[in-house]
Amino acid sequence: MSSTTIVSILFISALLSGLAVFFVKRDNTNLLKLILAFSGAYLFSITVLHLIPHVYHSSTTAPEVIGLYILGGFIFQLLLEQFSQGIEHGHIHHQENIQSFPIGIMFSLCLHAFLEGMPLAAGHQKELVFGIAIHHIPAAFALGSLLINTKLTKRQIIFALFVFAAMTPLGFITSKGVSQGDLGNVSQYFDKIMAVVIGIFLHISTTILFESGSADHHKFNKKKMIAVFLGILVSLGNFLFDGHDHSHGAEHPNEQHDHSHDHSDHDHSHDDHSHE
């Protein structure tokens, strides 16, 4: 998947979802809750099946240190939500005419969106782009619902949604530069940055799974269960097909090379005996 395609998918999905508040009734959020449940299950599965093994396998940092950074990312997202008020979970706030622009919410959401784009430079792009784009649908809609209740003009709301939609593509572009060493010596910290993002993904996905559904956050209804299992099945499909091909591609050439090397050694030993 090309960088242009990734940027386009991430930007357009978030922008259109945010702009939908001008055309869609905000009272009926049942569909958004199902989308949230699907995206939460999908993100959690992708994190466990792809991102965590990748960062441990490719990192030169001690596994215990990587674990600390993952835990740090989890705690960081917990603190971030004190400012975002859970909008990244798709929480729609029905507040009446907020006097000022919600700077804290906007900043924390943009930071969260920026960090979400960083794992895309580490591989598994197709799986992650799909999951992040789906996750942005309820998040951008919730942000638009909040902004439309402020005293901002329509043009100002559109500009704010434009900025939010650009954050994840910007995170991807920045992360790509870091991973390729284009930003100086920052590339040596890429595995730690990825570990922090993994912690964020773990927090956001598990919170979505518990909160998207009914007023009772710990109750799983039938439709939510279907959405959750569908998200897991889609991620498993990607894992089985892509992971299977990569593993065979990496292992067999080495095995074949070792086998041929053994035969060559065997032939040399026979030649030595014949000379004797």
C-alpha cells in the first residue's frame, strides 16, 4: 500500500465522519456503538497478533524495558483522557452552547490521533489502516457533535475537523521519517516509541470494548457480541494469511542453504578419503 493511499484513507475517513454531524441526526447512536465495538475488537486483536510480537522481535532493547514503555503508553492514554473526556471512544457530549473553544479536548485528541499513525511505518499497513479508519468514524463524529454545540461558526468547525483529520496522516509521515533515519538519531528510539503506541492501543481498544454497548458498561448485548467477534475474525484472517506467508518465506531459504552447505561438506570429505 502506497503512502499516498494510506494518507488519503486516513484523512478522508476522519474528515467525512466529522462533517457528517451537519447531515445526520445525532440522537441515534446505535450504529456508532456497533462500529466502536468492531473497531475496538479489531484494534485489540491487531495489537496482540501483530504489533506486540513485531516490537519484541525487531527491537534491540531489553524485553523488560519494552514492557515498561508499553505500560507507560497505557498510563499516558489514561491521563490523556482526563482532557479529551473520552471522545476518542465515541462519547457524544450533549452540552449546551459551550462558551469557548475546547482547547484541552482538541489538543489531546490531536495528540492521540498523531500517535495512532505511528505504527503504520512499522509494517502491517493494510490491517492497521483499516482499523484506524474505522475507529475514526465515531471519534470524529463525536468531536463534530461537541464542536457544533459551541459558538463556533460552521467554517471554524470544518477547519477544526480538518486539523483533526490531518493528525494521523502526519503521525504516519513523521514515523516513516524516524524509522528510515531521515530525522537524525531519533530512529534509535523507534522501538520505544512503538511500545508507547502499543500501550495506547491496548488502553483505547479495551476501554471501547467495555463501554460501547448499553448503559451498563459490563453487559454485552447480542449485536455488540457479533460486532466484537467480527472484528476479531477479520484480524485473525489477516494474521493467518499474511503471517503464514511471511514465516515460510523467511525460513525455507535458510534451511535450503544450510542443506546444500552440508552436502558440499560431505562431498569434500569423500574427496579427501579418495586422495588418501
